[in-house]
Amino acid sequence: MRKSLPFVLTKDRSFFESLGDWMGDVLYDELPEKGFECRDEQIFMAYQIEQALKEKSVLFAEAGVGTGKTIAYLLPAVSYARYTGKPALIACADETLIDQLVKEGGDIYKLQKTLGLDIDVRLAKSRDQYLCLKRFEEAEKVETDEWIDDISFSIPDGVYAQGSMIAVQPYGDRSDYPTVSDEDWQKVNYNSIMQCSVCDLRNRCGQTLHRAHYRKSTDLIICSQDFLMEHLATKESREREGQLALLPEVSMMVLDEGHLLEYAAQKAMTYKVQATTIVQLLERLMVDGVRERTLYAMEKLQDDHELFFDQLRDDIVASEEERKRINKSATLLTYGKQLIADVEVLLEEFVFESEMYMIPEYELNMAEEYLEQYEASLRIFTAQGDAVDWLEETDGEETLVIMPRLITEVLEEKLFSKKLPIVFSSATLSVNKDFSYIAYSLGIRNYQSFSVPSPFDYEEVMKIYLHELSQQEKAERVQKLLKDGEKTLILFKSKQAMLDFKAQLPIMERMYIAFEGDRELSAIVRDFQEGTVRTLCSYHLWEGLDLPEEALTRVIIYDLPFPPHDPLFDAKRTFAENAFEEVELPFMQLRLQQGMGRLIRTSNDHGDIHILLNEQEAKQRQSFENILAVSPEIK
């Protein structure tokens, strides 16, 4: 049911005029009376968002830590949703930030309690956050530990009963199983191989029930940016197949930590071919009664796939980057074209198998869907067109990644060309209030922007030190700094840079430092926050880490975070007129700001930032000194 506006509309005032009056009352009077701080920066942001709604424009809302960004966008978002009759969408950087937003005591909870607002907020989590009944049934046959029973007992009785599912409540959310490990969850959750459109259990699936639930939201739908990008990537194909898109039509979008949208888009809008997936998939189809011609076609495809990946490994250009460039040899392209031919032969054989009913219908349909995507991927790869491709490790497996077009083109077409208000909210969107880099990276041509500083007095609570030394001396300097026992986060530009530092440490000293990759990252962060370890080394935590007060008192920037020399960034450099000015420098400056932003998260925080500069990096001092929150000291 559509909810009423939180203020009264009259004939003599427009919706936006009334919204402005109401927000003024809330931010200047009601919230301060209930103990909230009145912040000019927050009020300014709320009114800029109101203007973006009025003009249906893209807005880069850069507001420093402590501004109160969430409340600034929630007030206009809820109002606009009720005015238009469509929910507002808030897309967070990851699932962790979603939980922080909706937790008891969070900003939505506070607004509801303080203003007496009944906000209808529903979560739309990524598909891998839901139980897959098909995979669960397979796992139940082989798993004997308690966790599988815990999930079994949680499935509502009505799921397997005959009759209507109307009375069954949404189930199967990852958060419903806190005691199940990530490793075990990966055995039963949805993954990209599963083809929901041909699944006979899809109408009884928890994911389907959750989707029906969040579609009915009248105020807010909250999802991850990964899920939003998956929605955009699959919307046209799902509609062609007669399916609903993953998300409903919305009135506006807020992209919380919006500077990370590009990475989410890259993840969703690429084709991926893994080394072992197709081999395992076809083995499941090799059941008794399958025609000999079909078995031969499957075995040939498996063999040729392995040959392709063997040659792919030989064609990799050696580097320390995570994305490995591929020097496509004539042999590799020949193998790729042979695979396309193999798939076409096998799909023809599957037509006959579908009439024999020896292979379970769902298994056969799933394989056909996967093979069609596999063939499409290889056609792009072998076409030698404008696609960008590379080899990387995904979930511990070698993965060929193919990006048909640069993300800028895709986003411009699918998202930013629509007349939809979109608000980017983050503490770091610009370089010296210049938003052109992020706009260029995302294919945004027309936008509004503003930048307001943090209300914190950085001069009082933070010091920045620049250390000019050789690359070899960096590890020794870090060891000296760590002797005082301060809670320290060390940030590296890449995984290899972190491993090089680790190799230079004495074995005994490594025991007292937590390195990303040694264990599951959230578990390492939890140990660091609780003080079990006092030093954390990471190459991913330049943003998203929130450790207030004594949980973190020092950040060491081990290298200036220039972008890697990998196929993706090389493609960006190719399209730039001045690669250093348009790609290298702004990426480094934004990343550096994000890394330094880990230190001061609340008004009670304090600490030091140490930036280590080798001879080449020291030459770039002028390019980043003016973005530092306080004047640095040279060590």
C-alpha cells in the first residue's frame, strides 16, 4: 500500500517546496532537539539532493567523514519514493555496508524512532547470498556435518508440499545461517552455473520469495552495487525470456560509496570462462543410457577445452599484476575456434538427448544455457575486436575474463542516459573538487557536483609524515615504526608489493603481523579490531574499513597507489589523450585520499599517517601534497 508523505501537500506549494520546508524543520529543529548535531554540511547536502531530484540529474555528492551523509539522502529519498509511487534504491559498496545501514541503532532505525516514521525498507541481496534448493539437495547426499542439518531444519514445510506458496515466508538468506562457514555456504548457495529460468523449483526457491518481497517495498530497496550491476547486465535478456528483471522500476538511486561503482560494473558486465567448470558440468551428464555420439562430443569438448587452457597459460605475458595479459598466438585462436565448433556439435546432440529422457531435464537445460554463454564468450575472444580480455584467479580458479566493451560505454547506455535522479555519495569522489576522472571512468557526460569538508579538525587529531628513502629501505623503516605497538594498517598498491614486503621480514616478525590472504579477510579484520593482532597488511582495504578510536591509530602507505599495468588499465590509457594526466594521476590521488580516510572516522579518533616514498615516488610530491588533510612533515 502506498504510504502518505511525511508532510502535508497543499495546492499553493509544489512537492519540492514542501519537501524543502519539511527537511529544514527536521534538520534544524527536530533532530537537534533529540540530541543530533546540527551540521551545515549535512543540510547543504540534503538540499543539493532535492535539486537533483527536481532536475532528474546525476549528482556527485562528496561530503567528508562525519558529515552525516546517510540522513542527508534518506530524508529526500523516502519522500520522493512516496511522491512518485516507486521505491528509491540505495546501492551500497558491499553486503557488509548493507547490514550496517539497516542494523538496529543505524541511521534508518534512528530516523524511524526519532521522527515517528514507519519506513518500509527491504533488502535485495546478491544472488549468491541465497540458498539454492538444487545445490542443497546435491550437498545433502554427501555432507554429514551438523551445518547441513541446520539448513534442512530451516526450510519451511510448505516448500516441498503440494499447493500454494503464498503462506511461506522468505527463507534461505545467508544471514539466516550465522554458524555456517563461508566454505560450506559455497556448497549450497546460488552460483552462476545455475540456470533459474529452467529450474523446476524456481517458484519454491527462497530467492524467488525474497524477490517478490522486496518488489513490494513502498519506500526503500537496499542492495549491493554488484547486484545493481547484475540487474543492468541481465535486464534485457531476462525480459526477452519473459522474466522479470532482478529489480523493479525505481524513482531514484543513491550509490553509497559511489566511487566503487566502476569495479562492480566490471565484475557484472564481463564474460568468464573457468578452467574446470565445463569439465565438471559435462561429467554430470555422462549417465547410463546417453548415446555414444553424445558421449564422444562431450569428451571431445572437454579435451579441447583443456588444450585451450594449456595454450592460454603458455600465452600469458609474465607479470606481477593480478590481471595477466594474453599474447594470443595463432594456436590459441585455432583452439578457440575449434571449441566453438565443438559446442555447436554438442548442442545438436543434446536435441536428440532431450527426446530420450536419459539425462535429467534440468541438468540438460542448465548445460545448454551454460554452453550458449560459453560459445558467445569464445566468439568475442577469437574475433580480435575491441574487447579487453585477461587471465586472473577467481575463487581459487584460473579464469579467462572477457569484457566486450569498455564499461564507460555500457554504463552510459544502460544507466546514465536514462532520465533518472542518481546520487553518488562518498567522502572521496574528486581530486581538488574536480570530478572529471570519475565522470570519465563511468561514461557520465552531464552532472552536478559539490564538495563539503569533514567537520573534524584534522590539525588537532592527525599528523602526516613523508619518508623519502630507497625501495629497499621501506621494509626496515616499517619495522622501526612498528616497535611502539601502535594499532597499524599498512596499505600496498598490489598483492605482489605486499608479498615482497613480507618476504623481507624476519620469520619471527611475520608471526605478529596479519596479512590479507592468510585467512578470510573479515576474520582478520575482526582480530585486528579486538587487538589480537596489532598490525594488518592489506592491498584491498583502501576503502570500506571503519575502525574508530583506539582500534586504529596509524596508517602506513607503503607505495603510492598508481594503477597497475594490466590489460584493463592499458585499454583506458589507450583511449586517453594524456594517459598520465587522465588515468594514472587521478587514480593515485583518489586512492591515496581513500587510504588516508581510514584513520579518522569519528570525533574521538586520532593518529598518524606515514607515506613511504622511493626516489621515483618522491618526484610526485607536488602532485599529491595539496590533497593532504594537514601539512606533512618530512622524515
